[in-house]
Amino acid sequence: MLRVMTVCTGNICRSPMAEIVLRHRVEAAGLGDRVTLDSTGISDEEHGRPVDRRARTALEARGYHVGPHRARRVRADELRDRDLVLAMTQHHALVLRSMLPPGDERVVMFRSFDPEAPAVVDGDERVLDVADPWYGGPEDFETCLDEVEAAADGIVAHLRALHSARA
């Protein structure tokens, strides 16, 4: 079983949106019994809160089921138990990587799986940041969801290859 975690700041917008989209795509690809998904945040400021209502609206408008969710902060021991940790921004990636031993490569930028995403130059991964919709309106949540969906199939393909390599 592959264990995958998506991570943003407070775990009420980007990372649960990514978790929900990935769960849908993983199931559609027939990998539902081989991949488990969850999401967390690097902060505990939203601890216990559900998915943001604007994120829920954007997801449901595109046909995604938004089940129960309670925001929580990532713990270092959880990272060690995951096969892939998908960071929504470079800042998130830096925080997550600092929680793992040097050289551990399981933290990856979510948008790095989007074939249309900008190329990283000189290690500056900010070009792969998933847009933060929190301070915006409905269109910002749509943009965030667009970016998540654009990378989702690449992540599923990566998971399929990872599972095959372990089998």
C-alpha cells in the first residue's frame, strides 16, 4: 500500500482539495486498493475545522464528493510513514524537508507533475506554488482547482509506476 499526503498551510483549502481530486483520480485509475491519501497543514491555526466552504463549492461544482474533514497539523513521524509527500508551495516543501533526514526525497512539489507547469530554474521551486485562494474570491478557488487537476494525472501515473516497481 502506498501512502500519500498532500500538505498546505492550514489544511482547509489547497491540501484537502488536492486529496479529494487525487482520491477521485486514483479510484478511477483502479488504484484505490493500493493507495491511501490524507492531507495536513504545516500550521495548527485551523485545527479541527472542515474544508473551507469556498473550496467545497468549487469541488462540488466539478462533481467531486467532499466528505468529512478536520484540519490538522503534520507531524514528523507521519512523514516518515509516507511514500510521497506533496507540498503545495516551496515554503511548505522547505518546512517538510526540515522534518526529515537530509537527502530524503519523498517531499515533492505537487505541481511538478503538471506537464504544463513552469520549469524550475536554479532550484527556485516557487514557480510551482499552487495558488493560495484563501484571500480571494470564487475565481481564486477555481484557479487553485485548475492547478490541482492539471497535476493529478501525472501524480497517478507516478503512483502506478511506484507501485509496479515495488511489486
